[in-house]
Amino acid sequence: MDLQVVAIKALQLLCCLSLLVVLHEFGHYGFSKLFRVKVEKFYMFFNPKFHLFSTRDKWFTRLFPYFKNNETEYGIGWLPLGGYVKISGMVDESMDTEQMKQPAQPWEFRSQKVWKRFFIMAGGVIMNLITAWVIYSAVLFTWGHEYIPMRNITDGFQFNEYAQSLGFRNGDIPVAADGDSIIELSVSNLRTISNASVITVLRGGEEVQLNMPEEGLNMLEMLEMEPAFMAPVAPIVVDTVMPGSPAEKVGMRSGSRICSIDGIGLETWGDFDEKIYLRRRDVLESPECTNADSLRLRTMAVVFVNPGMEPDSCVMELGSDYMMGVVRGVPGIKPAYKEYTLHSSIPAGLKFGWNVLSGYVNDLKYIPSKKGAQSVGSFVTIGSIFPAQWDWLKFWNMTALISIILAVMNILPIPGLDGGHIVLLGYEAITGHAPSDKAMEWIERIGLFLILALMLLGFGNDFVRFVFPLFGL
């Protein structure tokens, strides 16, 4: 991948996480201050052994004497894996147990009523959800919402063999799931179909109902299907050419139409999948595939037409991923656009955020499965989904999505996370007794172990995704 692209993606990830970490921790900080609980430290990123900046640094206190005696130390750590607030009278990831051996003080976390401690612990999640709501509302107010109505896809969709075994036919347009209208073409369409019992399709101008299997469909399997479970019938026209890609090097650009590859004529992207992509993939994955076969498939003869120009023939040299580096276009399908006033964008942003939240929570059911575990990623995966060029609309949409992901992950009942603390508070509220400090220490250790294991799983998956392909593995 081009170093400039890597730098742009990394910068977007850093800006996004820095903002969200500060806001998440500010949620804890804000409720602590509201209930007059002492906050000892407020750090963006972790600071084992040393930090990059602290309001307790001598040079800083000389410039700003006020912070020398301020009860809270504000700082920036060197390890960008999150952030934290150190709240007095609480066993947390700092594992500061000496303070817990002293008599409880009125300004400490442990001295507060259960409902106050609940809001202090839930403050980060609440702030993440509010952040997503504000961002989505601001995005709708600033850019509006452009989308492709399902009924505008007049040529319908192409469906693979599995989809056709369920009753779908090429040319069908899914327009409802369990009676609820499917309004627009969206990445969530497969989720909607996988959760539905009855899908209504528009076939030949008439609505036809299709009964889905009682056990439901597996969305992860649907996403991995090749050819795709469903795709709009569309001419093989390029929407976007990735910077530094093989397609850019041969002169393709937005609007380019691919006429043939290796002498095989193509009309739609479905033709490309069937006649080119899948055939080449089958050869590469075959046990009989030799090094010579792999090198041969690194090149392909392409005939394409740029807008307003004559056809051009070239030999395209592919990278180790065997991809051209283009985003598929869906030309000829008229998009719709909806504007929002400041007043209307607020409830619309809330609704949009709720749909994203409910969809993500729904997808958590796949994590215990083998495919779900393989889908877990680290910061590398998160960074890879940012665009290769800076785009404020995409950046803010991604930031809102990641804010929701952080909220959901933090509320999981895992020791060490906010959700784990909230579960313990629930136990205390029901029984009237809090776990002992020793038990809290062990619970915190177990939680840190589980979080570390999850991080290692994510980094391991990313190593397989992004490093192995570089060596053709």
C-alpha cells in the first residue's frame, strides 16, 4: 500500500480515537465532579513508566502555577491504546491497592451511593452515545442524506446460487422484510434479510413473498459469498480508482468502462465476478497452482474506455492481492437526496444512530462462532476502513460508528470494563453487600487478562489479513 495512503489512514484513526477517548473519559470525569468525587488523573492514552505530557511537569507548573496544586493531573501517555481517569477510592486498571487499605473518605468513589457510582461508571458509555448522536445530526444537517431508493434499481439484482435456492430470482428487488419497507440500498440490507422470516420482492411489477428458513440466515456467511449473495445489475463502470493502484497506473479513472479482460467480453459486474474473478481465484486456491500460475495471473490484458475517449488496451500488472484497485460504480440508477433543517436533523440523527447501534448489537451474536472470532480486528482493521483520501463526510460517519462500537464494547459485562463494574454495582444493589477489595483485585486482573486476550486475537487476525498476503501466504 502506498505510504501516503497509510499515513492518511493512520492520521484519521489517530484523530478519531483521540477525540473519542477524551470524550469517553470526560463522561466518567464529569459525573465524578458532579458528585464531588476526587479525580486524581485524566490521561489520553496510557503512560506506563513515562508520559509525553503532564500538568505536573515542572516546566508546565512554572508557566501555569494553578495546576501545581490542582487535585487532577491531566496528561498524554505514549501508548495509544485508550485512555483513563484515576478516580479516588476505586480498584481499576492502575491496581492501586494501597489507597484501598486506608479508611474511606467522603470524596472517594467507594463512599458514594450505588446510584451515583452507577452514573460515574456509565458516564463514558453515555458520552459515546451522545457523541454519535451529535455527529450524525451534524452530518445530516451539513451534508443531508443521499441514497439510492430500492425501487429505483429498475434492472433489479443479480443473486447467487444460494440466494436463488431460497426463492430469489435475477431481476428481483427486495422491498420489504417482515412487512417493514426496505427503503434504500445499504450495507445493512443483508442484515435485514438475514433476520427476516418473510422477504417481499418486486418481480415483474408485482410483489412476491418469499419465506426464509426458520433457523434464519448467517449474515457473516452471506457477506463472504462469492459471487455476492445479491448485487445490483449494473454495467461494469468504475466509480473510484484508488490512489497508487494498478488501475490508476494504466490510466483508469472515475467513469471508466471495462470492455474486456483477457479477451473475454464483459457487460456487468456480475459478468466480471463469474468470468474473471472467480475463475482466477479458483486457480490460485487450487493445490495444483504453481508459482508460474501465480505470476501469470499477476497480469491481465484489459480493454477499457475513459469518458469521452476512444477504447484503450493495456496489460495491467497486479499487486500481491491480485486486485485492480477500483470501487464498483452503479451508473444509471438515480439517487435521491433529502435535506435536513437544524430542527429536523436532531431526531433524524437520533434515529440513524439507533439503527446503527441496534444493528451492531445484533451482530454481536456472531462473535462466539468461528467466523465471528476471525472477524475480530485491532486498530489495524479499524484504520484500514478509513478512506485513502481525506473526506470529512466519511471521517465523521466513521467516527460516529466507532463511538457506538466503543460504547457497546465498554458496556459488555467483562471485568475491567465499564460494564463489568456496572454488573458488580447491580450485585451490590440487590444483595446490599459489595465484593471485598481482594475480590475486586482478582476480578480486575481477570478482566485485564480477557481484554489482553481479545487484543491479541485482533492483532493476530490482522497479521493474517494484512501481513501474510505480502508474502503470498
